[in-house]
Amino acid sequence: MQWEVLTAKNGMPTVQLNNVLLYSRYRPQEDALRWVEAEFDESKTSYLLIGLGLGYHAEHLAKIADGKQVFVYCFEQQEFDLYRQYNLISSGFEIVHDLQGKLMDENVQILIPNQLLKAIGIEHPIFSYLEVIKINQVTYKKFSGLMEHNFKENLYFWTKKTSYPDYTKKVACLVASGPSLNTTIHWLKKVQEQVEIFAVGSSLKLLLANEIIPDAVIISDAKNSIIQQLDGTNYNGSLYFLSTANEKAIKKHSGPAYLLLQQGYPPAQLVAQKYELPLLETGGSVSTIALSLLDYLGFEKIILFGQDLGFHGNETHAKHSTSGRIIQHDLNLRIALANDSSKIYTTPNLQTYARWIEHKVGRMSAQIYTTSVRGIYIPKVPYIDENQLLQYIQS
């Protein structure tokens, strides 16, 4: 990592990491203070700031934390030496060099400056972990009000079913709406009587158009746009809904509905404790919460359909799915390895979901397979073709 101290326009020192400025080139300290105050969550009991730098963020965070514990992660010795060169001995915060045990505590607010994440780059060992946290934070901040509204309405609508249905088949197919579903939906149709089919909401209409009725549908998005996933389908099978999912969409459903409670969301955790319901890892997408559900339900094999998490060309989803869109090839796209060893496009969000699945699968007892030949490569999730699919279901 390459650190360089520069002089800002106002005469104060600022720092550059790997040719990326961590602070403003005009008012570094003032802008850092403003960022900390905008991010600060007073309800938390302690704080973890990623990046020591010259201490502008850290010093102000310690000040407004008003006696609460503040940890500051320092990447390497050179960074610490620069901080000590421009500051007296630190007061009000503890410098740490290990994040173990600090990223999973819900009472700790993790603060990650955008420029810091950009500066360390995607090859850094902890980049992927920090990126997942940052994406989830941005999403929550943007939709927290809507999530809270949905949660309250969903709890009122909830019929307080405290157990999920029993499924007798040992194989579950989890159907997302990636481009590969255009082909593999015909495979699924051949085996539909031998498996339990769980569909994310965006794939429902495409399944029904191919005369495949899923055993369950899962929805998680807080936004009103997911209403179209169920609207006009007349689907009355099981619906699993995340506690913060769009309440209007859920109220449109006429069949049995089952509440999914997510880890890391305090209101959901209280309900889970009260009714002795499971808390599920979310992973940030409907497919990841669905995988957590299937893990909890105890299937022996889980086969992923349309779980591409990447794409060739411009289409991110299967034709006629309710999530299809055209991608502009801009700087936000990344290149990833596909299951057929080709290179495909992906996005930061999709890449974080792939990493989450990789780590989740490592903790699961079920065998996981994917049918997406040009989907993103995920270790421990082998690709199977149509013949192998038939073989694995019958074995």
C-alpha cells in the first residue's frame, strides 16, 4: 500500500493512499468531521472506524461518541507512523490491527469511508467483507423508513403461524431469474414432480407461463415495485416473506403466508425471541435469504436455477422476468470467471452475493449445485448439466 501526505488548499495535511485521496484536497479535517456526523448512530454502544489515516475521522468520532468505546482499524505500520507524525498520542479511541470478532456484533456501528474502500481496491484481503457491509448500510439508510413501515404492517397482517410446512421431498430447486433460466426452465419442467420448487418473486410469472407451479415463492424487497411480481398471477401457494418486505404485495396474496425474520434487524430479533422462530441470514438479496430458508428446512440437495450473478452482453435477467433490465457498460461493471471458464460481466452487488453464497455453503450440510453454465463461478457449488440433473434427482 502506498501512502503519501500532501498539503491541502487550506494548508492542512491530507493523505493519499494508492493514488486515491482519503480526504478533501480543500478542507480535509472539516469534510471528515461532516462525514462522521452524518454517519454517526447514537443508538449504538460502540464504534469501529475502518482506516486510521491522519486521524481526522477518528478524533471526531471519539469526541461525539462521548465516552463510548471507539475502535479504529489501522491497516499497517506505515499508516500508524504517519498518524503519529502528525498527532500527539491518541486519546478517546483504541487502535486495532485485527477485525476478528468485531464485524458481527450488532451493537457496534461500523464506519467505512467511501474513499478508503476505493483506495484499498478489490484485491485487498478484507475488501469483499467491507464492501458487503457498505452496500448493506447504504441500502438500509435509503430504505429504513419504508422497512420500518412494512415491518409494522406485516406483523399486523401476520397470522402468527409459528412453524413452516413440512416438505417430504429431499431435493429443492431454488429458482432465480438470471439469463440461464431461458434454457434451464425446460430442464426444471421435466423434474418438477420430483422436487420442491422455491421461486424468488421475479421468476414466478416466467414459471407459470411455462406451466410450472412452484411450491413456494419468496419475496424480500421493501419497494412497491415488487407488487408486479405477484400481481395478476392468481398464485395461491405458499408465500414466504421477509419481515420488511413490501406490505402491499403481501396483502395481495390469498394463500398461506410465512414470516421470515432476519438476523441483524432488531425488531425482527425481538419477534423471533417471543415466538421462538428462527433467525435467518439475509445476505442482501432474495436468493440469499431463500438459500438460508432451504438450509433451515433441511433439504439434502439444493439445485440452483437462474442464479447467474453475472451476464454476457447487456441482459441481466431471463426474458419476461419481472426484474429484467439492460446494463450500460460503465465503470461499475466487473469481470468474473464463469462456470465454463469464460469471462462474464458482474456488478459489485452481484459479486457480494456470490461471496456470501460461497461462505454460506461452507457451513451447510446440504449438497449445492448450479445449472448456470455461464453463471459466476462459486467454489463448492459445482455446475451440472441436464443429464447430471436427472441423475442427481433420481439418486
